Amino acid sequence: MLQTPTDHETALALFSALQQRARAAGVNLRAPPPEPSTCCGRGCNGCVWEGYYSAVNYWREEALLILQA
């Protein structure tokens, strides 16, 4: 569940799970990255969704570091 997501549904579940853990620990996390709004749907190399999932991974790593502290 806490692995790097490669689809939208998994990313949203990841945000929810880590935000719940943070609330339970009394920790504030920054807001998750915003979803892209400019995808053309043609499966381009370098699609905005690829950048989004990279940002999600960065957010996940940061959140896990904060929760471990």
C-alpha cells in the first residue's frame, strides 16, 4: 500500500493512508501534489501523469520520513 503508485486510484489511497497516520500521530504533512489538468490522453512519452507520479513518490518519501521522526 505504501509503495510508489502508478495509477490515480492508488495515489489517492496512499494520500489517505499517510494522512490518517499523520493525524493519529499528531503530525502535519504538506498537501499532496495537485493532479494534472493538461493531459491530452494520447499516452505521450513524458506525459504529465508521469511527472505527477514522480511528485507523488517524493511526497510519499517525505511523509514517511516525517512519520518516522
